[in-house]
Amino acid sequence: MSHIVEIKTEVRDEVAIGSACQRLKLDPPTRGTVKLFNSEATGVIVSLPGWRYATVFDTRSGEARFDTYNGHWGKQAQLDRFLQAYAVEKAKREAHLKGHTVTEVSLADGSIKLTVTVGGAT
């Protein structure tokens, strides 16, 4: 039986953040406090390509803090790409922890199809 799932991504899993960074060939995430334009943010820090300021994820709330100045200091597409990678890595991690097998296919429209086989059976 096939099901379509839509996920609202909350970034809470530091291992999956690291896996998403590795997947996208980004620098490994760090933990700390960084300056945004007119504030500071503390949490897991990810540097996205072309962004003036880092993105900071509060893994307790699942929220991201960033400053793109309406796209002048960073393109939303880079954050969207990271969130997609995070969601894929988190889903795969959870499936594997439960003993399931995951198959991944990149689709022409840029989306990613994951097929989870329950119990690892083929």
C-alpha cells in the first residue's frame, strides 16, 4: 500500500543535521552563539552557501533563526534545500532505527521519493 506523506519540518535531531550537511557537502555544524544582523542566536549552527549569516537551529523548539534581508544576504532556496536534506536524513534514520529498509530516488522535479520497507523485507 502506498501513502503520500507531507512533512512540516522541525529541526530537532543533531545527528540528522550533521547528515544533511554531509549530504550537501557543507561544513559540519557547530554548536554555539552567532551574531545575526541585529541580534544573536544560540543553537546548532549551519553555514549555507552564499549566506552572509549562518542559520541557527534551536533543537528544543525545532525553529530556525536566520537573516536573509529578503534574499539579499541569502537565497531561500538554499534553506529549502537544507530542510529537504534534513527531512530525508531524519526519515531514513528513524526507519533504520526501527529495523526498516529505505530506498531513495531523486525525481526530475527536485523532490525525493523514499520507500520504507517495514521490517526490512524485500
